[in-house]
Amino acid sequence: MMHAPLLPITMLYQITSLLLEVAAGLLSGVCLLRLYMQYQRIPMSARSGNPMGKFIFALTDWLVLPLRKVIPAVGRWDMASLVAAFLVQLAQFLILWLLSGMGAGLPSVLIYAVFGLVRMAMSGLTGLVIVYAVLSWVQTQSPLADLLERLVMPVLAPIRRVLPLVGGVDLSPLALLVLLQIAGIVLGHVQAAVLVVV
């Protein structure tokens, strides 16, 4: 009975954490997608016919464009988009750190943000590969399918060179998904080890 008031506080923290994760995941994920599409030189203007360009600009321009004034690109890498994605992750973990009573040290917030950014990139790639695989199986021809093929082909091509077709079926998307899952496990252990040091 004495611990009953803690239940709503814990529940509110979990709800807040979930909402922050969804919002920060969406925004940082789209910033990373913008970074990757610009690296691959995929046009995103309305005239290009890119079905995702307008959405990406609408969601990220407010953050990326001001950063671009002070953060130059490095070769084909739009560093403003990368920094924007990191700042969103940092804001998420900073808010959670404040709400949790600042129990852990502030450097741990930076570590969570860095690993969160890497995890977001891996999750985004996982999602792209799954959608690409599904669309390739149903043999649909659409601007979205063409866009997904351009996005995933750079990471699937090396796997296809060493993994032959099995009965005419391309297993490279499955192999990539397994590799991403393994990388996620390794990433979790590396993060835990770094947090122990800090």
C-alpha cells in the first residue's frame, strides 16, 4: 500500500520514454536517411519523382538547414544531417536522464546517444532490407521499389558476390538481416563495457 503512489510515476515515465523513443527514432532515422540518400546522390526534389523526398524535407529541414550554415559537408557526406540525427538522440537521452533523477553521470548520456545513433542506423537498414525483400518477391514495379533498390544495393552487392543463388532464390537480404542482428548483439555488449568504464 505504501508503494502505490510510485506506480503512476513509473507508468508515466514508461509512457514518456516510449513517446520519446518513437519521436526521436522517427526524426533521427529520417535525418540518417537524408544523409545516406545524399551520399548515394539520389535526387530528392519534387521534380525527381522521389516518393520520399518531400516527406524527408518536411520532417528535417527545420533542423538540418540551420546546422548546414555552420557545419560543412565532408566530401559526399552531409555532416549537418549526421549531427542533426545525433542531436535528436542526445536530446532524447538527456530528457530521460533528467526525468530519472540524473542518477547516472552525464558522460553516460553521451554514450547512450552515440550508441543510439548507431543502433538507429542499423534498425533503419533492417527496415529498408525487409521492405525491399517483400517488394522484390511480389515483383512490383513502382518508384518506391526502385528507390529501395538503390538504397540497399550497395550493402547487398558484396554479399551477393560470395553467396550464390539457392534454387534461383537470392538469399542476400536474409544474410544481411542475420549480420545486422549479430552486429546488434555485439553493439549491446560493447555499449555495456563502455558504460562500465565510464
